[in-house]
Amino acid sequence: MMFDDRSAIQLQMRRLFRLKWLVLGVTYVLVALMVAMNHVSRFRAETSLWKGAVNLFVGWGITTVMVSVAYNHARGLLEQLYQMAVEREEVERQLYVQHAALEAAANAIVITDKDGRITWVNHAFTELTGHTLEEAANQTPRLLQSGEHGVSFYTNLWETILSGQVWHGDIKNRRKDGSLYAEEQTITPVLDEDGQISGFIAIKQDISERKRLEKIERDRHQWAEALRETGLALNASLDLDVVLDRFLEQIGRVVPYDSANLMIIENDKAYVARKIGYDRISPEVDRALADMQFDLAETASLQKIISSKKSLIIPTVIDYPGWIPRDSVSYVQSWAGVPIVVQNEVVALFSLDKKEPGFYCAEHGHLLETFAVQAALAWQNAHLFEETRRRARELDLLNHIIGETAVASNVTQLLQTGCTELSRFFEVDQTVAVMFNEARTAVILIAEKLASDLPSLLGTAIPVVGNPILQRFFETGGPLVIPRASVLPLPPQMAAVLTQRGIESVLMVPILVREQVVGAVGIHSRAPRNFTETEIKLVQTVGEELGRSIDMIRLNEQLRSHNAQLEERVAVRTKELADANMRLQELDRLKSKFVSDVSHELRTPITNLGMYLDLLEHGRADKKERYIAILQRETARISQLVQDILDLSRLEESQEKGVAFEPVDLNKIVEQVVAAQLPKAQTAGLLLTMETEEDMSLILGAPRQLAQVATNLLANAINYTREGEITISTYKQNGEICLQVQDTGIGIDEADMPHLFDRFYRGQRVAQLGVPGTGLGLGIVKEIIDLHGGRVEASSEVGSGSTFSVWLSAMTEAA
């Protein structure tokens, strides 16, 4: 019955009640007629009128009583029927209100029977799930199951409601279109009159948005916590492997993965350096990944990351055209990669794998890039730390070898220490040291440090003559690097030594003593190994230190061997000191003489200046030009003396304070000096020639002082050469630059040669010839060359000329 008919029912009942009197009256008349007719018939049948009247009266009375009783009974029945109709109307009204309320409720409502079959759902349920009442009727709530909850979850739910208790909780269900949603659900059992469960009412509230916001907040918290943890990792350790492992762990808290790794980028290759999760996939996958390398030129995904320096998200790998399937990681369906950029260069990248297609999205890329920034910082810090630690280990290695010099009694003991320290540092299978035999035709293995399973080859002679590899190695003095001995055509003797020990990679450096190769030290590895430039330079440094130590040991041996001669040599040395003392006294005398000479030299030109100035003023007019020429000459003598003294003063100041050196082209200086002195030579009738070697190395020096050296030597040659020629030349020999001045002048007496570069010294014959000078020119040359770390040599023959040679070190490329 529809609830809209309740007013019509009530109206009909009221009309029926109003007709009760009519009904009762009609009933009464009919009954009375029937009774009357019955008694009339009986009255007629009676013979006595009196009896007939009595029967008629009695029948009428009985009829009246029966009608009254029937009336009262009918009236009661009608009143009860009316009351029932009113009550039913009220119940139906309440049911209508309740139905309307349930239908209009915002939350989804489901009513089931005691077996859990759906009997009614409201409109909110249809909006939430997509299922209508007709589709859900006679179905169980399993219609909505998402598969996200286990059996134990539903077991607990049914145990709760079947025990008569209310169940409340969050559950994830699936809509009709297949999408998932989260709901908060309350299930209440419905009890009948006997207290038995007759059904259940479930109220469902969609909390998907709330769950989404909670997840966002939770993810943000996890992200912040993960960043905090990674920050702590940066401060807790500077070991790059430890830090990167911590990064992989923390990334999983924010960006889920089934497996992940860190790839190092080197030489157009990417190889896995750190990994996590692959052992949970399978041991075979874990082992396969350890040896896996990727060629960047053939891997589109890695190329894109390196070129863009940004993360790359591949939601579904089968949809990515550049994806290269690999059997060992065939489970990967979704992939994310993010580069670690250090100084605008991709040095490594994080790689994340997921079994679920379409899992990774752009948001994951943003989160990964945040971690990559911290990873780059960790990378830089760890590499700085590693570089510092490596330098500390290198210094420790060198200190051990240098320290051994003080206690080693012989070269073999020293080299054995060197081999031991190199083996400890590089962790290789073998380190060796060899020394030349006396004939320098072969090298003898005199020290080694071996792995326990390698045979000793101490004392083995390895020929050098006829071995082009060793000959070139010892001749050039550079390192010998053999990355793969098994693929090189080595000489038989050398191949036999390496093959006997299974050596694959070799690094050898020479040992030099006083610039002569005396042997070599090397490290050997049975596993293929590419030696870095840093490793090669370190072993070279070790070789240099061993060379210096060998030289020191040999010097100590020489000192010990000469100990017996010390007493005799003391006397000789005493005599030498006495001679030196006499020479010092002679120098002091010469200095005093020079002061006297300088005073004389100054007095003479000053006197001449005064005299010729007077003659210029009062003398004959036709001789004024001669007077002026003499005045100019005397002025030049004074100027030269003052200049020489100033030059000596400046040199002494340079020795005390130091002078800034710079790269100098000696040829250019010589050209400038020759150009300045050429007029003087031509005036003296001399031939001045210049011979300079082209493309000559630079020297490190002070240009002005080197120009003064060339000027003094060239000026002396002009002053002491009466006729002939003067040649100034430059050339390179044995890593040194030579400046040479050769003349055909008067030469130098043999007695003057030991004092040639002394200050204030002038030869006797020079003074007799009347050649002007102060004895300071060559002294200045000697002091300038000493300041430059060079040497000056002189040779002469009286009457044939002299040669002065200045030697300076050439600059190397490294300088």
C-alpha cells in the first residue's frame, strides 16, 4: 500500500462510522419483521388469542434484546476497526518519514539480511559505488571487494558483527567502474523480538579525499624525515659507499621501489656501484647486476638523463621506444632515473625499478631530484675526503720509505721495504725491485713482496739488451705501463717471468741516482687493472725517493770507507783553511787597495776636470774641442765607477731581499746588448758577430741583471781587444743554456785567473796597459750568475784572446 493513500482510508472509515445508525436501524426492522412474521404465524396457529398475544409480545421482546445486543457488538467492532486504521496510518506515516530520511542521507546505507545479502540501498550508495538497488539486490558486500585486504581482515569483521557487536573501521573497496576508493564504515546488527540477528545495517562514508590528504601529509613528513636522515648521513660518514647506501635506503621511504641501484658514469660507460633489493628478487638477478655495464651510446634512457641533467620517468617501460629488455631484469615494468650532477657534469645516477606498470610519475621525479642535490653534495664531500685520505696514505707511504733510509744498512734492505710498502698501499699480488748488473746488460731481481701462493724469483736476471721494451724503458726514464700482458707480444724472457706468476697488469718506474737509471721498482697484478695517472705519479715519486735514499746509503758507505783517512785529511784541510785565511787577508788587502785605487781614480778625473775646466775658460780657443773631449772622458770614468758601485749595492740588496724572476728569452737580451755595443766595436775597428740558436728554451731570471752580464762581458772584450773580432753566441746543451763571449784580445795572465772574478781585482798587465776600469765588472757578473743558480767559466791564452761562458738552467715544460 502506498503511503499517499492514507487520507483516503481515513475518510472511508469515518463515512462507515457515520452510517452505523442507518445500518443498525435497517437490521432492527428486518429482525423485527422476521420475528413478527414468525409470531403471527404461531399466533394464527394458536387457538387462544391470549396465548397468541403473549407469544407475540415475548417474541417482540426477544427480538428487541437481540437487536440491542447485535447493535452494541457491531458498534464495538466498528470502533476497533477505526482505531486500527488510525494506528496503521500513523505507523505508515512514520515508515514514510524514515524511508525518506534514509533515502536522503548523505552517507551510503546498505541493509542486508542475516546472511549478508543486500535487501536495500539508498541513492548515496549508488552515487558512491555506481551500483543501483536492482544491481545490488541479493548480492553480498563481496561485490565491492578490492583485493587490498587479506582474509584475516574480513574474518575479524564477521566475528565482530555476528557476536552482536558494532564493527567500525576503514576499508578500501572497488567501484563498478573498477576504480578504488576508501570508506569509513559502521556495521550494526539488527535484532528481532527474540534477540536474534535478523540482518545488518551498514553506513558508509567516502573518505578517499581525506585519505589522499593524509597520504600527502604523511608523504611530506616522510620526505622531510628522509631528507633529515640523509643530512645526518652526510655528517655521520664521509665514506662515499656508506653515504650512497644510506641514500638508497632513504629514497625508498619517499619513492617506493622493488629494487634500486646507483650507477657510476665513466668513459662513456655506466656500471652499477651500489644496489639494494635485487637479492630479494633472486640471487641470480643480484649476481647478474654486479657485472652489468651499460654503453651510453646505445642506451637512450641514460643518454637523455646525461644530456638534460634532469630526472627521467618511464611509467611503463614497454611503451618507451628506447628501452632495452634484459632477461636478468625482465620484472621491471616501471622505471625512474635521476642524475647526480657535480660541477655541471653527470657523475652518477640513481635507478629505481618497480614491478607495477604505470607506477612512477612526474611527482616521483621531483622528489628524486631533491635527493640528487644532496647526493651531489655528499659526492663532493666524500671525494674530497677520499682525496685527503689518499694523500695521507701517500704521505704515510713516502714517510715509511724515507724513514727507512735512516735505518737501512744496505740497498737491498731499503728496496725490500719499498716493495713491502707498495704492496700494502696498492694491495696487489706482487711488487718487485730490480737493479742493473755491472755491465748494465741485465737487471737482477733483488727485492720482492709476493702473495702467499706465488713462487719467489729473487736473484733472477732479466736481460735488457735485446729486449726492446726494457731498453726503451730504461733509455727514456719514463714509466712502463702494461694493462694486458697476455695480449702483448712480449720478449720470451720477460713473458716467462710474467707467465710463471700469472701476472696480467704491470707498472714499472725507473730508479735514478744522480740522473742515471740504476734500476726499477714496479707493481704487478694478476687481475687486469688500469693504472690511473695519480697511481703512476705516486709510484714515480716512490722511485725518486728510493733513488735519493740509495744515493744517501752509498754516500754513507763511502763516508764509512773514508773514515780511516779522516785524520790525514784533517791536516790537509787545516792547510787549506790556512791558505784560505791567507786568501781572505789578501782579499782584505785588495779591498783596501781598491778603496785606495777608487780614491785615486776619483781624485785623478776630478783633478783633470778642474784643470780642463779652467783651460776651457782661460786656455787657447783652438784647443777647446780637445778640452771638451777630455772632460767628457773623465766624466764617463766617474760615471762608470759610480755605476759599478751602485750595481754592487743593488746585488747585495737582491741577495738579502730576493728578486722576482720571470721567463726570459736570452736571445732577445743578446740582440739588445749587441745593438747597444755595436757602435763602440765599430769605432774600435772590431768585427762583432752574433750567433744564436733558434727555438731555444726560456730561462727563469731577471732580464735587467742578465742584460748587465752580457753588457759587462761584451764591454770587456771590446776594451781588451786591439784588433780582430768578437763573437757572442748562445746554445743549449744538456738541459742548460750557454751565453758565450769569445775575443781575439790580449788574453789573461795565468797568475790572474784564480782572482778573475774577485771584487776589486785588476791584473797587473791590465793596469800597465792603461785600460780604464775598476775591477768590478767580472765580479758583478759572477754575483748575478750565482744569484740565478748558474755558473761562469773563463779560459784564456795570452796574446790570443779569451772566452767567457755563462751557464744557466733551461725552463722545463712543467715550469
